[in-house]
Amino acid sequence: MARTFAASFVLTESANSGANQLAELQSQVVGRERETELIIASLRSGTHLLLEGPPGTGKSTLLRAAANASALDFHFVEGNAELTPARLIGHFDPSQVLASGYTPDVWVDGPLLAALRGGGLLYLEEINRIPEETLNVLVTVMSEGELTVPRLGHIAAAPNFRLVAAMNPFDAVGTARISGALYDRVCRLGIDYQDERDEAAIVSSQVPGFESDYVAKIVEVVRATRSHPEVRIGSSVRGALDLLRLSTDLAELRGTSSDNYAVGLDAAQAALSGRMRLHDAASTKPESIVAELWRRVMGRPPTHDDADDGADEPEGKA
């Protein structure tokens, strides 16, 4: 128990530093008030944290901003089936071992030991894709606050060491269930998609130049992919960002406005169809679903006569 208190002291020694950290973090993200409060509280209290939610909900963005607000070194690890314990912990340099033997000065820290020694934040993305033997190393570190490495010795966690992991829902392809032993050693924060207003604010800030009403419709199309009956996993807000970026250059090539109906539809099919995962029993293609949703939100496509008199043409960019 003493180790936990020591680890949390540096982050909590100032009475108002938590409020400052929270204000800085919230200035870097759109919305997410509840999530930012819980993340800062977790970092300050010394608990380890698991962020669980679908792709594109800003888990990595939140953690990078939180590490910056808390002045913690950030060590990023992409979770996959190739992440062995040696890649996570580190290794002895083979060429120098031949010359000097197994001495500490020829050891190369992996991200886990770098975070342990330096008191940094170790962020493990997609932890439910990591092999069980590697997860067992993490369980040991979270339980004991230390690690023993053969030929290197005992490494104790420095103050402020934090482990934060993220995972997509279990039913995503290539994922496995996380053991109860790991869940028992972390606090879990579920992160879902932001509301429509926040998603529109994100899109407008990252792809400026479009009318707010048009951005709102684009976000509506993207959000509709998540609730379509034949879609298992819909597009994140990244689909809206790519859609508008693609529209801008596609319109330039065609010599028309970037919110032209046909330009937007073609951009939507390219930007969204690959981000959608259909149910196995789906009877249509992603492109057809995108076209259906586009017509639902944007209305019927303009006819040749409409194009001549401009009656149904959408307004141009601001």
C-alpha cells in the first residue's frame, strides 16, 4: 500500500494542480468532460486504467493530452499478436553481449522498463490483441509495482509510473477476452462516440471552410452508418473528416463546388464504405448503404433541369 501512496504523491502534492491539469486537458479536446475528469483522477490517484470503446472515439488523443497536461513522459505501444514480453520489456544488445557479457550497460530498455524507470505513462493500444504471456507480465507489474528481469535484476517502478490500456469491443476481429486478473487490477472507463454537436465541432475545427449546416448533414450521414440495421460497426468521425477533405480536391478536379451532390456522394462512398463492417447476413454492399443514407439526409439527387436553374443545388462553401 505504501508504494501506491508514494507513486501518487508527485501528481497530488499541489492542492490546485489537479484543477490546472483538468483545465489544460479539456482545452485540448472537444467535450468529454466526464472522461477527462476520470482520467486525471486516475493519474493522480495512482490507479491503472482501461479505456474501452469502439475505434475512432479519441482514446489515444485523450491519453496523449492527459500525459501532456500531467507532465508525464508518454510511451506508446501498439498491441498486436507480435508483442512478445521481450519487445515490451527490452533486451540485451547481442553484439555487445559477445564483447562485454550480460552487463547492465548493454541492456536496451523496452517501453515498459523505460516507463517504469522514468515514472512515465505506458499506453498500450488494443490490449485485447496482445498474447497472454505478455499480459501476464503486465499483471505482475500492476500487482507488485516492480519487475525482475533475468540477468538484469530487480526494477522498481518510479513515482508516477502509470499503465493505461485501450481496447476495442471484444467482438472486433482479432480480439480476445481480457482475463479477470487484469480487469481486477484496473479501473475501467467506457468511451462511446461523442454526441452530434461535438462531432460537428471536431469536423469544423479540423476541416474548416464548409458551412455549418452542411457539416451537420455530413455528420448525420456518418452517424447513421452506426445504426443501420445491416451494419455491425459503423464509421467513426474520421469518416466525416476524410469525406470533406476528399470532397475539396475531387470538386477541384471536376470544376465544381465541394458540396456538389454528386461530389459528396462519391466522396462519401470512398470515405465510409471501408470503415463499415456489415453483418454476415447483410444482403447489400456498403456502397449501397452509403447511397441510401446520403439520399435520406441530403434529399433526392438534382435532375438536369434542376442543375440548369440551380433550384436544388446546395449552397457553396463559405
